[in-house]
Amino acid sequence: MSSLIRRLNSLRQDLWRAARGQGQKATVQHYAQAAGRRQPPPQPVALATTAMRVTAVTHETPSAISLTLVRQDGADIEFLPGMFFTLVLNIAGREHRRAYSISSAATLRTSATITIKRVPDGLVSQHLVDTVAVGASLNVLGPAGAFTLRPQAGRQRELLLIGGGSGITPLMAILRSVLAIEADSRITLFYANRRRDEIIFADELDALVRQYRPRLRLLHVLEEAPAAWSGACGRLDVEQCTRLLTQAYGEDLPADLRVFQCGPAPMMEAVRTSLLAQGLAAEHLQQENFLPGRREQALADSVAQPLTIIAADGQRWQGYAAAGQSLLDAGLALQAPMNFSCTLGGCGRCRVRVLSGSVAMPGPHGLLPEEEEAGYALACIATASSPLTIAIAPPTPL
């Protein structure tokens, strides 16, 4: 899991390292300079959810379903392919939040589809897979996320999508959207699973290959392959990935190749190693990480603490972080303009800088080790463990 955290998407790493190159004084100077400018007062924000209704339940595999959602108010749903929703659920009297990627094409505005795979001992995934039916109402945050691509008509590009298990979900949204909008773009998909019956979207992927050949190529990898299997066998490790790259592109990767990958941490580490060894530039690789929901752990075993929040323009909010209350919820209660996205500690958007005091923050989470060393915390999962003063950090890009 530590390698997963260290391999958060390359865009955030590049941004952080660029800022780090200017030293800690540059960060302090940013706040000082901003404080000297008069800016419009920030608008209060609220951690409000959108009510959505389930209009279809599709059983993709024995352990995975897709839920098609529409807004209760009838408004369109706008998102970029690769984004996710955070579902806010009450199960047995306790709130749980889980992020699920959108799998439908961004060309559809009236609805959006999320895909959920049952996780062993996963309370929320089991609840959704076993009990949610057509007509159910769900409270939703988002859409949000940085693992995105913006399709453009007339654009021509070479994309490699690499998925493992339910990691196919955001890749499916990218694939569907690009094929529909960019008539000259080409996509290759590597898709790894344990068994054949666990391949999510199996029939649709085959149909899309037939419809869009040669613009779409699909290479499957199975750990437990049946006797008649014609695809690759084994794990998607460094050697397997290198073989697939050679099969798809020959000896040299296309100069304009862009790669999006989503799946278990060991697979993504192996793929990254193989791609970089083949000459792919690190900035041409984006990856979405699996991070479990740990919000409930973060909100336990704390007591009320005085809290001061400072914005970039010098404005202050003072009050208390209640026992068991995240810094995000405490800040929003004080009407401070807190940044947030997934609310699960995975995306890093709610980053704040601890100026004095201390916080409790469980792992794994979406901060880079360098950010933790510089005193940053994630407001959505951190609680105050002493009187605390924090600065609202500039938001990470979505």
C-alpha cells in the first residue's frame, strides 16, 4: 500500500516537486503575498449532496453491477470521462462514503452510470450489489476527479488504456467517449482479470472491437485461463506488460502515446516500470489509485479542540472542531471556503497546511510523503488532536 500512495497520479507529483524546488519559503511567501491583496470574500460552501434515482441495474458479472442514475430534479449530469461520484449512504444508522467511477460516455447528459464490484467483507459494496434496485434514491457528491480526458471532435491521438478488474470502470468512460467523439483517434486496451467470468463489460467490449476495428484493439490477460483461451495468461507484471507492448506497437512506442491505467497497486507499479523502460515519458502516464474508505476511522477517538482557519487573503475563521468531527466538516460549519472532492482521503484536493497544533490522520491516504513532511493534512479525514491553526491550501487541479 505504501507504493500505491507514493505513486499518486504523476500530475500531482510534478506540481508538488515544482513547488518544492522553490523551497518552503515560497509556500509561506504565497500566503503572505496573497494576504496583501484585497480579494472578494469567499462564498460559503456546503457539503451538500445531490439526490439521484436509480433507473436501471445491469448485472455485469456475478459480483459486479452497473447503476444508471438520473438527477431527481431532472437536470443534466455533466462530467469528464474518468471522473467519479462519492455515494453517501446510511447503513444501520451509520454514514458511509465510497467513491465509484463513472463508466458511461460523457456524451450522455441525462444520465450517468457507475459500476460497483463486490469486495470481500466490503459493507458498502455488498449493500449496493445486494439491495439497490430500480427506483432507489441515492445521495451523491460530485462528479469529481483528476483522472480525466476531455474528448474533442477532430482530435487525433494514440491512447493506451490499462485496467485490472474493476479498474476498467473509468477507462470504459474514456473509451466510450473517445470512440464516439474523436473519429481519428486509436485506442489499445490491456485488460487483466483473474478469471473469464470476472471480465466486466465482456460482451460490450467485444462488440465495440467489431464496430470500431482497427481503431480499437483489445488484449486480455487472465490469471486462471481456460483451456481454449487465446489471450495472454498469468499476471500483468513487468514481463507480461513488455510482451503486450511489443505485440501492440512493435519495438518502439508511438511518440505521441498517452497512457491511462487503473487497477491494483502491484499491477500499476509493474506497468509503470515496463512503460518507463520502453521510453514512455512519465508525464504521459496517468493512473487512478484504489484507496479504501477510511473516513470512519478518522472521525473516532477525538475530543473538541479550538480551531483557527486562515485563507490565502488573510481572512480568519475561529471556532471549535467538535469531538469526532473532521477538519472539513468543522471548517464548513464555520463557513470557511474549504476545498473538497471525494471526502475519502484519496484525491488530495482538500489539502490544508498545519501552522500550529497537531492532527490525527489515518492511512492510507492521498498525500505524497513530501507533502506530509511539509506539514500538510487532508481535511476530510484529519481530526484536531490539539488546539489547531490551519491554512487553506490552493486546491489541487481536478
